[in-house]
Amino acid sequence: MNNPEVLERLRSLLGRGLITDPKALKPYETDGITAIREVPWLVALPESEAQVEAVLAICHEHEIPVVARGAGTGLSGGARPVADGLVLGLSRLNQILEIDLDNAVARVQPGVRNLAITEAASAHGLYYAPDPSSQIACSIGGNVAENSGGVHCLKYGLTLHNVLGVKLLCIDGQVLSLGGKRMDSPGYDLLALTMGSEGMLGIVTEVTVRLLPVPPYKQAAEDFVHAGYPRDAAAVLICELDGVAAEVESDLALVDRVLKSQGAFDIRVAVTAEEQERLWLGRKAAFPAVGRISPDYYCMDGTIPRAKLAEVLHRIAQLSEQYGLAVANVFHAGDGNLHPLILYDSNQPGQLAGAEEMGGRILELCVAAGGTVTGEHGVGVEKLDQMCVQFGSAELEQMHRLKAAFDPQGLLNPGKAVPALTRCSELGGMHVHDGRVPFPNLPRF
């Protein structure tokens, strides 16, 4: 694509914050799922909300697709660029604007790292609860886009439950203030609508998050460890308890009884902060640790009713044997969010394709078990086919209508999260009611 007028206007607006050199564009061709790549036409790195608004105005005027990008740690291809589009990097909007102790909230820009919020609030005895494994690097804007969770979401909820407000810039220039420091707002819950919207409805330029008091007492029990985990263990379960001391001690006794009744052979309790940090380190480092046993891995993200956990893990083991690819299962047992890591070698012909096909089968297994195709990584481009399995045409049509209400030209992150109805028809996933195919005016392939 070549549009000299757009280039000149963006260069005048952003200066060195506009990237056009092909070599400098390469780092932006993918997010955390590196098998899916596309070099963008341009990358814009604004430093203020006013610059974000101006970039959107130019793109809206010239109908240029815009893909928002945070830290690039996403694992579904949600930040994959469009070849003739612009990547809008928000990493330079990285200021903590306010820590309001009276209301126990923080106002931050979208490029602020997840962990940085807790680091800033810790001096006041407060913290931000959602803690995805990438929290040292991922941004709060990206967390909003994917509705990220983390290992503590069973007790403290997802991003959805911990964000009180956002400022959203629409592609047509409208600025929406959704929610705020208050606990609720009248009317439709548009704030919840932005959670997990993958940059398809607008660009988040400010986030108000809930801060919680640091629990006065914590203990973590495991029925085998890996910073000390025995190598012959088939599985590791980590259970963290927090609250007042009496509550934690009572809960610990209950957890101990349950673990022993279910065959745990080694229960260890981490009491000090150092012991707890060591215990969690193995879980937080699980993904990179897999790199020591396999040259490549393909990370999936599905959610199931936790009562189905054993059944689904058994079926994943059968798929592993069928495809000849090992699987390391890392998951949040409490909320049923699975992250099977399919191990493969991209240098071996067919293994990547096999891993992708097996990953799709695992997601379809999650749907069949009463679950969903994503827990916190989002749909992006990776799970579009499985969206056709989970949803019928009526639901997908409503999603497209919603997208059109915010972005009639379809410029924001096009081709992500919600599959075209024709795509589902090709896959045989479009439902037929009373012998009639819905939307008969659509072309069929």
C-alpha cells in the first residue's frame, strides 16, 4: 500500500514515532503466537491520548485498518497486523495517572504493565489481583482486550471483575467514558462489553482498576512441588489460601483432608513469603521451562466445567497418542481454564500442521464438555474455526451487528475474534433450522 498523504500527515504528527522501515517493522509482524505472521504497512507509536485520537481520525478518513497492540504477549494472533493496515502501538502510554486510596482504585494508561500496578500500590498495602503468567510484561490494555485472568481468578475474578472504568476512543472520533470509580452505572453494561473485545470496538486509552488490601496471611499447599517438585509426579496441584489467620488455618485443614483423600503423596505447606514465591515460580515459569524439553510448543486455551477436568485430560492424552505429539498440561484447576502445551519440532515436516489440528480438536473437546474455546487468551485468528463450532449463526450475526454499531467500516482489527458467516458455512458449522439455511443471500462456497 502507498498513500503519500497519509504518510506525510502521520510523520508530521508522530515524528520518529512512525515506523516505515521494513526491518524496523519486522518485530511487529506477530504477537506471542509466532506461527502467525504478517508485516504491517506502518507502525504508529503515539505518546499521548491526543495523538491516538489524531491517528484514528486519519485512518478513519482514509479507511485504513487499525490493529491495536500492547506488549505483544498475546497468544491467539489477536495483534497480528493487516498487510495494508497500521499497527497502533500503545506501549508509550505507560503512566500511572492516579492511586486513589480513599476509593481503593488506580487510574492508568493502557501501556502500564500488569505487575507495575501492584508495585506502585504495594507501598499502601494494596495490590491488583489478576495475575496472568505474563504479568511482568503484559499491559493492562492487553488484559482488557483479552479479559485476562491468572491463577487467582477463581477467588478474585478476571479482568472483567477488577476493572471499574475505561476511556474508549471510537474510530469515528467519539470518546466514551464507561464506568469510573463507582461500583455500578445505569443503562446497558457497555463496560463489560469492552472486556475481551480484542480491540474491535474501540481503543482503550485509560483504565480504572480496583485495588485490594494485601491479605494479612497466606499459605500455599501443594501435593508435589517443582522448585523441589519430584520428577516422578504425574501432576502438580498448587492451592493458595489467604485471609485472616484463623480463616486460613481452617481452610488449610480442609485442603489437607481433601488432598489426602484423593491420593496426594507429598503435601508441602509454604508459610514464608520466600517459600511461597519459590512455589509459584515453577508455575509462572512453566511455559518457558517447556522450551528445555521441546524445540517448539503450541499453547492452547480452552475452559471447561471443572467437574469435567479428569475426563477432558484423559481425552487429551488419547489425542496426544493419536497425533504422536506429547502434551504438557498447564492449567487453572479452580476455574477450569486449560492451557495444553502441544510439543512439536517445526523442523520436522508436518508437525506444526499436526499441532494446529490437534489444538483445534482440543478446543472442540472443550465445547463438547460444556465449555468454551477461550478462557483468557482470546480468539484472535487462531480460534475462528472453533467459534463456528461453539456458536450458531444467530449468535454470530448479533456479534457482527454489535461490531458494526461501534465500527461500521470494519476498520478496527478486521478479521479477528468473530468469524464470517461464510467461513462457518464452508466448515459445515452453520446451523440449519427447519430445513432452511439462514441468510440465503450470502454467497456459499
